[in-house]
Amino acid sequence: MPKLAYLGPEGTFAQAALRIMVPDAEGHPCANVGAALDAVRQGEAEGAVVPLENSLEGAITQTLDEFAWGRPLLITGELLLPVEFFLLVRPGTELVQIKRVITHPAAHTQCRGFIERELPGAVVIHSSSTAAAAQEVSNPESPYDAAIAPAIAGGLYGLHQAAANIGDRPDTVTRFVHVAPAGTELPAPTGADRTSMVAFLKDDHAGALLEMLSEFAVRGVNLTRIESRPTGDGIGRYFFHFDCEGHIADARVGEAVAGLHRICGDLRFLGSYPRADQVPTQIKTGTADPDFSEAAGWLARMRAGRV
């Protein structure tokens, strides 16, 4: 039974994602995303399940920064988890009695419409996770009247649902990734894969980002996500997270990654793994593996003078 770290305590969306991705895993709850990934780096867990992006809020910046600055890790899988929020209260609490609400900042943002409409006078305080908020409210001495959290947290901590599905967008999903230690064998190509990496500019100059994007474009590699993050070295200094279609074993993706390595100050390969949505990789004419093999053979003949 593998031991997998996740953002705790029990009752988080991360735990729900873990149960789906690796049903037989032993969960190892951690205080934050960094602690979950450090558990893998330090050998305390065989892997971790952490959030990477949300369809409404965008990237989870702590996860992005951990991949960029922490000791290398490898993404080996992903899951798209529907996100549903509930207003959880101690038994006997009525909606009109709720004056102080606790939840995670992302949940607060995603439920802002409900809060303004149904709890206009309530004060919202932020917690490290939605499950931690539910755990806090379960204490009879808590100063908080309600938590915004997933249904699983209500069941774990003995809370009642004062309101269900309170998110502003019912179709919201969060993308979770399964992370393994560096050196783990890559999943085999499936034809519906994603490759992730972090690129640092060698120097800041006009067209630097265009140069990086061109490495993908000229080989027909479709980008599915690009995020910029500050390096901390001053205003205007950034590094970039890329997700692209395909597997590093594919010739076009491998050449694009090699091209980035050539022009970037540093490039971190984060992994190639099956896409959760199983969308097949787009392959433009002239960019399939046989096309690259034929072109390499032609070049070898030209160099050998065999015109």
C-alpha cells in the first residue's frame, strides 16, 4: 500500500482526489502543499497528490513555485476533480445566526456571490484549507459559526449542511497531479499525453518569450497552459511554466524541449503523463515521428555527400 502525502487535514478536496487516483493508498495529511511535496523529497511518502490549477481561479501558485524552486520531482498523472462547496454548521445553527465564516481563500472567492446574497453581514476569515475550516467549526467553543468546505469534511467532523452547492460556477473543476520522486520511470506514451516543464530566461531581451514559444510552434506542438511567475530578482523578472500536448518520447516534443534547453538559462522537465480528459494529441502534417525520422535520414545523406 503506497503512502501518499496530500494537503490536509482529512476532508480536503486533495484527499478526495487521492482516493480516486490511488484508491488503495495510505493518506499522509500535511499542513500545506510545500509540506506534502517535501514529504516526497525526504522519503516520508512515496508520492503526493496536490492541486495545480482551478478552472475558475487559475494556477495554484504555491504548487508552481514548489516545482520551480524545490528539489526536483516528477508529475506522473493528473485528475480533473469537480469542485462543490457546502456551508457547514454545528447542529442547530440557522442561516440567520451565521455571522463569522471560515474557509480557504480560493473557496471564499468561488463562493463570493452566495456570501454576498445570503450572508451579507457575515465576516469571512481565511484558513489553511477548507477541511481545516470545518475542523475548526466542529469545536463547540469555536468563534466561527460556519465553514465553507466539501461535503466529505462535513461528514468527518459532524457538521450539518446549511446550504449545498454554493459555488458561483457549478462546473468548476480543479486539476490535481500525482507527484513522484525524481528518477521515477516515466509513464509510457498513450497518444493522449501532457508534458510539463519550467523555463528560466537566460537573459531578459526583446523577443525572449517569443523565442521560447517558437520552439513549440515550429514543431507543431500545441501549448495547453503557460504561466509566468516572478523570480524574486526584481520587477519584470519572470520564469515560465509550460504544459504542452504530447509525450517527451514523441520526436516533436523531445526536439521542442531540447530547443528550450538550448536557449534557456535553466529548464526543469516536470514529466510526461496521460491527460485526464483523454483528448488525443493533435499532430500536424509533417510533425509525426516518421516525418522526423525521414528528415534526419535525409540530412545524414546530405552530410555524407550522397545527394
